[in-house]
Amino acid sequence: MVILGAIGWFGKDATGYPYGAYGMVWWAAAVFVAFTMGLLYYALFVLPIAGNEGWAEGLRLLVHNYTHPPPKAEEPKRRKKQPANPLPAHLQDLPVSFAQVGSGIVRSNHALALTKGSGFSRAAGPGFIILRNKETLHQIFDVRDHSRSQIVKANTRDGIAIELPIFVTFRVWRQQETITPGAVPYPYDPDAIFQLNYAAGDTNKGAEQHWSDLVTPIAADLFVTQIARYSLEQLYERDSNGLGPFTEINRHVKSSLERSERLNGTEIIFIGAGIITLPPSVDDQRIKVWQAQRQHEINTRLAKVDTETDLRLKRARAKAQIEIIESITQSITQSRRSNINLTEIVALRMIEALEEAVSDVSVRALVPQPVLASMVESSRQMLNWMDEEKGTTHG
């Protein structure tokens, strides 16, 4: 424009009269109008946004490009290192264009928390995003499913220290998913971005403040509280379906996480716990306890077998005594009918029962040998006595 103004200043008409200042102004004005019209025309094609908003933002980007041109790229031979990304560390996943021209393309799995001053402005993304007047980038939210794990150290109700890994799967609240052309792959809830943006605090202080790092520590604290309600043996118990106390613990922790005010905007998908790790001394003690329990069960079963054996012997002895009494009773009844000497019949029957008892192996195993010998001697004496009685009676 300056060059053309100078040409207009020194130009002359057909008669040789110089244009002077008027020529400079007209030439500069013509160039400015042509440049402006061209800028307005090309602004329609800068952004993939239809309507006045796309035209206005495209014009703003073109003007920004002329007023604040990006730094020239260094030649390959002279370039020693890549220029630093002007975005903060927690926003490095975004294009540099957000820092240079206030706009850029956000990935399909990202959502942005935009602030204006000290207050939340809106949730934006994915796709092409333009920062409005005085808007700044505050956080990036990955709206895909997240999985985290952590080692939990806790004490059981009986004071035994244990360790176990816990696993948490979660994500940003999602809207009702609908299958429509052009729908975003991860339809997040904008209200969730608002709540998580304030729950996480200032991410510039460090990655530990990020929203996805809040869930697992809270879950670990809840696991410590729940494990303290059970003894070590209860933690290893299983019902008929193979389910143990951790089924109830996981359900309670998941419910508590869903009600936590610090996790508003976070959807808890899964909670789980791994294998318990015990100190070596506790393992040795548990093995000794199990051995003692098994030995006690063995002794109990052996005692039960001995008791049953003794009971069967007593029943067999009682049955034999009943049979002897019934036999004697029958003999007495028959003797009364036949006018036979009752004393002799009883004595003979007793002698017969003694002989049967002596010949029975089971009886000989239970009755001491001196007693059996005494019984045999008594039966012989009884027979001799009966023979003497018969001789006296006949005499």
C-alpha cells in the first residue's frame, strides 16, 4: 500500500500534470478496499462452520494472522531443538493453535473445561473449538473409561495387617446414548464437566490434582474401613455359591463412591479387590491353626467310632441276656406243664448258657480268662451237686 501510494504521488495524468497527494490517497484507498473485500471473501472459507459465526471467526483469525504472525520456522540446518509448547503442562495434548489463535481441533475422546475470569464458562469438544472473548482453557477431560489400581494396607478386626490390590473402573457421566449420524463417540454430560472441574481444583499445581486421580485414594480409604469389620478367617470364607465377604465389601465401596460429593460427575463402573498378602509369621500361624483343627476333627471322628463300637457291643450283650432269660422262662413254663424238677432245669439251662458263652469268640475277647475259668469250674460243681442229689433221692 505504501509503494502504491508513492506511485500515486509521483504519477502524472495525460497532460503531464502530477497527481500529488490526491493520487497517493486514491491509490492507497483503492488498494485498501480491494484488500478488505478479498479478506472478507476468503474469511468464508477459513473455518468449517456455516453462517455468520463461521464468517466472523474466520475474519478474526485472518486479522490475527496479519497482526500477530506466527514465528518463522528455522532452517533445518540451524534448528537445534523444537520450540517449546506455549501451553501449560496439563494442556500439552491440545494443539498449539489454542495458544496462538485461540482455536483448534479437540480429539473425539476429550472434553474441555473453559473458564472466564475465575468462573466456569462452558464445556466444549470434541471437534473444532473457538475460544470466545476472554475464555481460557482450564482442564482437559478424557471421557473414555479409566482404570486405576492401588495397594491397600489394612488391619482386620483381630488386628492382623494385610495387603491387597484394589481396582477401580470409572468415567465421566454420560448422556443417554443415541445412535444417530454424526453423533460423538463418547456422549458426556456437560454438567459433569462443570462439577469435576471444581472438584479437581487447580491442575497447575501438579498431576496429582487431576480429576482421574481422586477416585482410587477415596476407594482405598473405604476399603480400609470395611476390612476392619471382618476377622481374617471371615475374609477367607465362601458360601455355597463361592462368594465371600468381598462381594459385600465391593458393593458397599461402590455405593459410597457414587454418593461421594467429591466425585460428583464421576460414574463408577467397577470395583474389585485382588489376592490378600499376609506377613510370613501370620502364614505360619494360620498353618498351625489349620493343622490343629484337622487333628481335632480326626480325634473327634475316632472317638465317635469308638463310642459306636462300644454301644454295639452293649446292645449285643443285652440281646444275649434277653435271649437267655426268654429261654429260661420258656423252660420254666414247660417244666410246670410236665411236672419236671424246676431247680434241675434252671441249673441245666444255666450250665448250657455258660458253655455257649465260653465257646463264643466275642465273649472270650471281652471277659477275662480267670472269670471264664471260674464259670467253667462252677458249672462242673453244679453238675456234680445235681448227680449227688439224684443219688440221694433214689436211695
